[in-house]
Amino acid sequence: MTGAAPPHGPRVERLAVSVYRVPTDLPGGDATLSWDATTLVLVEAGAEDRTGIGFTYGSPAAASVVERELAGLVVGHDAFAVPAANDRMSRALRNAGRPGIAAGAVSAVDTALWDLKARLLDLPLVRLLGAAREEVAVYGSGGLTPYDDAQLERQLRGWGEQGIDRVKIKVAESWGRREARDLRRVALTRRTVGDAAEVYVDANGGYTRKQAVRMASAMAGSGVGWLEEPVSSDDLTGLRMVRDAVLPDVAAGEYGYDLPYLTRMAASGAVDCLQADVTRCGGVTVWLRAAAVAEGLGLHISGHCAPHLHAHVAAAVPNTRHLEWFHDHVRVENLLFHGTLDPGGGTVSPGASGEPGHGLTLDRAAADRFRTA
Ligand SMILES: [Mg+2]
């Protein structure tokens, strides 16, 4: 093959990391975990006079991984060759252990590099990736198990007032030991949002296999259309068994820290819709590949949490179903960043403002109040 070598971009000159801990506005909890704060680990990658940002939600230890394991691999790297940087980071973590905290760190750096490249080229990220759609549907996500009825209703009505007609609540409270309360909260949700809205539930792996099938049947009168992690995501056989036995779509994938995990889940017939989290799976680079794996198997993909980091990638693939407008993360992203999106009417339009990159910039004065490292 002849011809000129592909053009290189400028070199990545800076990589900075910081940590923010934002207390929740309401008590946080689902089937198998409770929380009172959300931690965001932020990466800023700089070249020339531009800065790209990426982040991951999770342990502040991800910041140490960025500083100690990744920064030295990325600074000096071609800012246009993001998949090469991703590959370099992933390979370097072999003995440190790539899944989990390290994958969150890689995801934050990868996303910052994609954002940096788009800003260097003065393009919205979705235009750099190539748009497959103008709008991405969102669903309101929250309905956490510690909420009382008034808190749940208020949250559901808030989404309704924004025109968001898909909502998700948590079930399988206390590892599936509060079945009656689960059913009552699902029925309350349906009554609150009306017949036309889509109602989803997320069990966070809290039910057993047969219990999940029985509960799906008991929720049928409330018209539940989406059953997320009815059993542990590690139980692919159980997920498939539940999927084959219930009417709602079964979804999972939020703990996918690499492409082989997401491929195994999708290829095993365990889900109707593959969820992937751009802040965990390896960033923009790997999320796009996961979407292609899902597409090849005839499956939809949905963005898990971190809504503003999913908007552009979700608009760049044809098989996106929606992204998760998760209450806790929407609140954090609105607190820490300028340039957040409007989900009015139940969709977001990434790139419509013409802002380069994913459009978020850190509100340093606001963010400093929550900074821990
Ligand atoms: Mg979930």
C-alpha cells in the first residue's frame, strides 16, 4: 500500500485528576446496596489550549490508578489516536487487574481523550464519531428503595412534568425479602405515571431465579416492560432462564468492565437489551464496540447511568434504545458542570448547541465545594 502516512494530532501535554464527593439529596439505596453520597473521579486531558474531560463514578481509588498507572502512558501520546491509547492502557493493567476500579480509570481517561480530540477539531463529539440519530430517548431512573411514597411520587411527577414518559424504580428491596412492598411501590408508580408511560423495574440482582419469574408475573397487572438484573449478572444461565419465562424485556450489563464480558452476556442469550456504562466498560472506544456486538446479535443497547457521557455515543450508533436519566447522577452533573442537556419531551439532542466535545465544562467554583482530592 502506498500513500502518505495518516496525520498525527498534537501530543497530549497534560493529564490531571480530581475527586468530588456529593452527598445525596435523599437517602440512596437499592436491592443490594445503600449510599449517602456519590463520588465522581474527573480526568482532564490537555493539548495546546484545549482540555477534554472524562469521569467515572465509583471509588476514589480510581484517581490513584490514573496518576500511578495511566498518566505516564498517555502524556506525550498522539491526541488523535485514542484507540491506541486505550489499548496501551488496557495492556499495561494486566497484572494490576483491569476490571473494576482500573477499568473506571481507563474509561475516564479514554472519554477525556475523545472529548479533547473533538475540541481540538472544533466538533461536537457526536459529529466526530458520526451521527446515527439526532435525538436520544431518555428514561427517568430513581425510585430508590428508601424513598417514602411521597418522595417517590414527587420524583415520578417531576419526570412527567418534563415530558419523560419512561420511568424506572428499584425493586427486590433487602435482597428480595420485601415482596409485598415491591409490588405496592410498582402499583403506585403505575398509578402515578398513568397508563401511557413505560414502567421499568431494576432488581439489582436481588431476586432468586424462580422468585424473579413469580414477581414478574405478579407485576404484570402494572404493565412492567423492563426487568433489569432480575438475578445476579454473574448468573447468565439464570438471566436467560428468566428472560425465556417472562414478558418484560430483561436487561443487564452495567458491571461490564471490558468487551469480552459484554460479548459473553449478549451472546449467551441472557438479555433483550444490553446495558453498557461508558464510565466503566473502557470509555467511548469500548462502548461503541459493545454497541456493535449487540447490533450484530440483533439487540438494543442502553446507556447505564452517567447520562451526559452517554448522550453523544448513544447518538452515534443505530441500535440505541435509550439512556438512563438517573436522578443521583443528573443532580451531580448539573451541580458540577456547565453545558448539561435538557431532557424535555423525553429526549436529548447531543451536539445541537454546536459546542465542541461532549459540551460539558467544569464549574470549578461550584465543584470545589465537593472536592476531596
Ligand atoms: Mg441497574
